[in-house]
Amino acid sequence: MAELYFEDLSLGLTWRSGPVMVSQADIIAFAQSFDPQPFHTDPEAAAAHRLFRGLAASGWHTAALSMRLFATGETRPIGGIIGNGIDELRWPRPVRPGDALTLTCEVVEVRAPEPGKSVGWARIRNTTTNQNGEVVQSLVVTLSIPRRAKG
Amino acid sequence: MAELYFEDLSLGLTWRSGPVMVSQADIIAFAQSFDPQPFHTDPEAAAAHRLFRGLAASGWHTAALSMRLFATGETRPIGGIIGNGIDELRWPRPVRPGDALTLTCEVVEVRAPEPGKSVGWARIRNTTTNQNGEVVQSLVVTLSIPRRAKG
């Protein structure tokens, strides 16, 4: 496993995590708990829906699965992933039963620690794609990340 | 139940949903599935954490619970809540075991349907508060919402 300190986060650094599989049962169970709308819980109603044309995962389910990939990947920021905020969260395509999701993380902004502080900031663009390479989610997360202790 | 059409969404219109209760078991179960970091899954490790000082729900759990309030409230947009995007998602305070969350929705932007179209757009600020009135999450969601069919 590679744990990234602040000094490791150069602009453009990219890493990947996954895949994670999504079943129809997963989609329905999440939606029944958190987003109980027919296009997320009922395959027949979803098939007739003018936009979805079939069962689609709640966007918040996609977000939660993407977080799992971010937090459990072989490469990840050190010290725990504590998001100070999320911007530009988009779901350009639905996640479908049987999809396999992969997360790509790219460092898009870095800010050095303030004088005397041991923690810098980074903004990381997280893009979730399905097994066909189609983007199902994108967001930018702002994280605080410790620098290495001075030797 | 009040279902809101596009014409009902005047700037500043506000409604509330909830509360929903959050237990320690809920927090741990969600985190084990989607955000398995010790400050979300292990009360002892969380108590020792420099920021959290106790078990804290994953921000994505707070987001999912807030979606449940948005989608199941007595007042809600008609036709299904299909978010075209989320901006400015923030978690200023953690959700704790035993919290009771309430969602406040406020219309902050409206855009009329394009000529010949039956669907307008709105941006709605969703603010989730705990039983002490403290904000635990805020976001702005962009939704497409049908107007009333002409009589």
C-alpha cells in the first residue's frame, strides 16, 4: 500500500482504485434505506421511466461506493480521509445492475501548509467509471493532508 | 402531501422534513460498507481522534440520510427527484450517535423552461441540522421540475 503525504501530491499525480461490483440487490437495498424512488427500487417502474429506461442506482449510492474505493485503495492519502468539502458532484450516467466501478483520482490543486503548521491542503478530482470506461460520477474533494515529520 | 410544480417554486420558498434518528449501529454499519475508517467504525479509536473526539458518521451517510428526508418529506418536488448535480457540499460538524436530523430546503434560483419545453430548473439549498439546531451538512442541488400541464 502507498500512503501519500502532502509532499507526494504533485499536480497531475493520478492513481486508481477498484473495481467494485454493484448488484441489483445492492441498488434496491440502498435505495430502500436512503432514496426510495421507484426508478431506484422497482425494476418494472424503472424500465418505464422516460429518463432511466431501467433500474438505476441512487447517485448517493454511487457516491458511497466511490468513497469506499477512495478510502480502501492501494494508494491513498495518509492519516485518514477527512473531506472538508465536495464540489461539482455530477452523475452524467446512471449506475446499472452488474456494473463494475473504478475510481481515478487526480491531484488538481495543492496549497502548502501555513507557517508553523504540519498540514497542507489538496483538491483531488475523483472520477468514477464503469466497465465500459463511461463516467458515472465526478467530484472534487478538498482534503487536509499531513506533511512528513522533519527528520 | 404537497407536491411542488415548477410554478410553485418561488425564490425563498422554504420547507422542512424529518426528523430521522441516527444510532451508533447505523453509523458503524454504513461506514463498514462504504467508508471503513476507524473514526467512523470504532468508538474507541474515534474517541482518541484529534478532530472527532468520538464516533462520527461518514459524511456520505449524512448525505444519504438527508436524501431520504428530501425524497420522503411531506413537501417535495413532483415527478421524482433527479439531481442534475450537487454543489458546495459541506459537513461543518459531525453527526453523532443519537442525533435527530432535520432537513430544511430553500429555493435559491429558478429558471423558466426553454420555449416549447415543459420542464424548468431550480436550485435548492438543503441544510441538515441536528436536534440542537447545529448545521451538520449543507449543499445546493440542481433539479429539473415539470410545470403544470396547461388546462
